[in-house]
Amino acid sequence: MSGERIILFIRYYLYWLLFFVVQKPIFMLWQHRLMGDITLGDYFRVIVHAFPLDLSVASYVMLVMGLILIAGCWIPQRAIRIATDALTAIVLVVGLFVMIGDNGCFPSWGYHWDKTVFVFLATPKDAMASAPWWMWLLGALAFALLFAGWWWLYRRYVFPKDGTKATYEHKSIRSRVIGTLCYSVLTGLLILPIRGSVTVSTMNTGRVYFSDNQMLNIAAINPVFNIVESLGENTFDVQKYTYMSSEEAEERVNALLRSRETDADSLSLHTPSKRILRTQRPHIVLFILESFSLNAWEAMPCLQALSKEGIWFSHTYAGSYRTDRGVVEVMSAFPGQPTSSLMTVPYKSERLPNIGKTLKAAGYDLHFYYGGDEDFTNMRSYLISGGFDRRVSDRDFPMSDRLSKWGVPDHILLSFAQREIAERYEQDTLSHLDVILTLSSHEPFEVPMQRWEHPYLNSICYTDSCLGSFVDSMRLSSEWDNTLIMFVADHGFPYPNGLPIHVPERFRILSLWAGGAVTAPQEVTTLCSQADIVPTLLKQMDLQTEDYVFAKNIFDATHTPFAFFAFNDGFGLLTEQDTVVIDAKADKVLVSGTSAEDALAANEETFRTAKALIQRIMETIDKL
């Protein structure tokens, strides 16, 4: 194999890396009015944190170049030159068009180009009318100058025209075979920078988030990658879930969420106590538990014991069926959607309310603990925008502790978190919010314990034992009487085996408050959603909840108890009177609280209200 061709491979790779890297300072200079007070060091920080995405996009280009070089082992040199020139020209045209257009639109859009740009490109006349002629002229001039400059660089230093034929051509069959094998290996290795890791996480825009300054995070995003990623995203299709006028949908949802008149008996039934915490500013440890369905209650002896000394919300339902949706529903009190995930779209998720933002404004110190990859489903960007400066993930543990497919087992994570929390309680006077996301009860249920034959129940029992040890250790803290420990599942699980995804029982989850800050034990039987947890907590702390528009205070008996959940192409609404689950594709009732033949007629109001709720959810997302 010709060593010159390996050098060509490397030069071509570095060329595209440079092309994408220099776009970061260009963006920051172009958007200098929006960047705020930034330093020269911020330019370097953006470039460093943006590098994984730039490397990934450059690797996609190199996949094509690798195929050209493989073919070049068997075809004339002239064909390599033509193919390489064509590839370079195409990528330059696309890359420069995206860079210039993205920068031009950003001040008004507020986010990088995504697949919605194709809507504008489908009507070029309207697109042309959106900007003055001189702006288009400047854009065309900038494009021409940049293309000329990058093409000169390519011809001068990457693939020089003079003297290449003798240098790069293979002379023998042996040389051709060896060249084919070597280029195949080099091209195959590109999957690593393209994918971004060897774990379950793949490359995504959230990986480059690193700063409290959201503009620095945006500057680090590769705009070409952003468009490609958006093409594969779940869509927030408002039209698909439009069933009535916006006015009727809003009226129905407001009627569901607004206060109602009630009597003394109802107050007694739904409000076991008005004040359930000893203090307005407790230390808060919020556990978001992987797949803790209440159907697995039998495998939770430690939490069963805690339910007798804490506040057990025995009729709580998850809003969706995935962790990324569940985390957003718990922390932002925003309902799940049938075919989309807000966490995967940073420019929307960053605009949601968040318990982190609310408590940070109230003087809380924030920490997040997770034994897996925080880049999975763009979680990092969601946490940073939520104010979590201290985030612990699998990268903070040695490889010897990453014992499962998903990362660090719960007993190691919880021991680590408990030690840090206890040390902070002893060292400062701040109030703390610690959010801990578990993972060991996720398939394939790899846990270092065997007590149950069923692997899911065994994993639940394992994490339950870890939680018991955590609480026992926390009891020794001098701050125990000022500590509230909250447990809530991210979503349910199809246990017993075969439980369909649309059945309400699949969404019934664990929700429990414990700790020394709880005044007295009680079981709350009020029908509620995991989205209600944060507003209920904030009301106990006398903090504002107006931003959490789709949730309610569980202890306020003047609100209508209900739970809403969404699954793939469907959604359901549970009230104290009715249950209705709707197949969105077929527009039909799947589950009803009345007889099947009279389901639609008997539950017409609940049916319409459920549709109004999903419509308002999607309309709200559309405006984020």
C-alpha cells in the first residue's frame, strides 16, 4: 500500500476538521450581540467542547472518501481525482450554505437550522422575500469568497494536482489487495468518532453542552449535524393532534385544571393534612427510579417499610413510557407525548420550567447523580439548562465500577452520592437539592443479587435494598430532621408479563416521600400524576408554581384529581368518574370505564377532554 495515500487520507480528514472547527469562532463573531460578555477563553472552550460533533461530521465525509480510496486501488488515478474533487465541491457547497444561512437566520429564529428549514426551501420565493436583496447579495458574495478560499486550500495542500499520478497509483495486484484491506480498516474505524462512544449512547447535540451561558452551548453545536439529527427526531406534529378549535381545547383544559367548589367531606377525603413538612426549606433528595411500577410493590420491602413512616401516594401514574420523558415529567411537570421526546430537542427543553431553576432561584445548591451516560437522549443539555452545575455520571467512576451495560450499579452510585451529600450537610448551611437517577432495574437487569426468580422483580428488589441502605445511612446525619427524601418512578413496566402498553395499570408507579422532614405518616389515595409532584412540593415550600401549567397541587382538594399518560400513537385520561384510552391513529377508544359498546357515548366528555389535553400539550410545545 502506498504510504502517500495514507497521508492523503489524513490530510483530507484534517481539512474537514479545520473546516468545521473554524465555523465556531465565525458564529460567535457573527452573533456577538447575542453572545453577551464572553472572553477569549470562551472561544477556546467552545472549540474544545464542540470537537466531538465536528469530528463526527468530518468522519461521515471520510466514509465516502474511504470508499473512493478503496475503489482507487483498482481504477485509474484520474477517476480518483474526479471523485475526490466532486465530493469536496459538494460538501463545501452544502457546508457553506448551511453555515451562512444558519448565521443569517439565527437572530430571528433563536436556534440552529433544523429540518424545518426544508419547509422554507420548498417555497424559495417566500424564502427570498424574507430578507432584503442586499442581504442575499452579501450572502452570495460571502459564499463565493469562502468557497474559493477553501477550494484553493484543498488544491494547494490536500490533493495537489501536479505529480499525483505516479505517486498514488498502485503498481501490482499485491499492492492493490493490501491497499484495499488497509483502507477498509481505516474506513471501518470511523464508526467510533461517528457514533461517539462504545456505550449505549450515540453522538447527539447535547454532548457539547458545557456552560451556564446557553449561547456558548449553542455556538458549540455543529449546524450540519443539527439538521441531520433533527431529521431523525420524533416530530411534534400539532396537526396530527388537532381535534377541535384552540379555544375549545383551552377552555376544556382550563376547566380541568382550575379550582372547583367542594365540601368539607371532600376536603377531608383528599387533603389528609395541609402542612406535611416540618420546614419550608428542607434538604431534598429526589430519587427518580428506573421502571418502578407499583405492580412490583411486593419486591420493595424497604420502600414498603418507609411507606409506613412517610407519605405514600398510592394512586400515582406515570405520564409516558421512557426515561427521557419521565425525567422531564417529574422535573418540569410537563406531560409526555405519544411519539416525541422534549429532552432530545435542547432548544425546546431548555425553555421548560424545571425544579432546578425554581429551587436555585430560592437559594438551593443543585446536584445530579446518574451511573450511566449523561449524553444519552441529550440529558446533559437538559440538566445544564435546569441549573445543575454538579453532575455525576459514569465518567466520574473508574472502569472497574462500570459493571453493567448501562454503567455503574445502583449500590455503588448510591454509596457515592450518600457520602457526598452527608459531607455537604456537615460543611455548609445551604439548602440542597440532590437528584439521583437509578439504572439497575433497566433491562437486561444485571444486578449483583439473586432473590427473585423473575429478573425484573429481582432487579427491583436489588435497587430497593440499595435505597434502604441509603436511608439508613442518612438517618445518622445531624440534618436528618431537615431532610426530605422523595421517591418516584420514571415510568412503569410491562409486569405482569404481557401487560399491554395502553393499559392504565402499566402506568401506575411508586411515589413516596420520607425523611425526618415529614411530619406524620399517611397514605394519600388521591388520583394524581408524576407531573403533580413538583408543584405539590413547591406549594409546601410557599414557592410559586404558575410556570407549571399542566400540573396541580395534590393536596388542594379544590382541583379535579386526574392523571394523563401517553404511549406510542395513543394517550389516556383517568378521572375519578371515568377512564378513557384513545388510539390516536384510529381515533378510537381502546379502554373505557363503561361497557365497550357504549364507550364513546358514555364517556363523551372525558373523551373530548383527553383530546383537548393532548392538543394543548402539542400546541404549547410548538410555541416553545
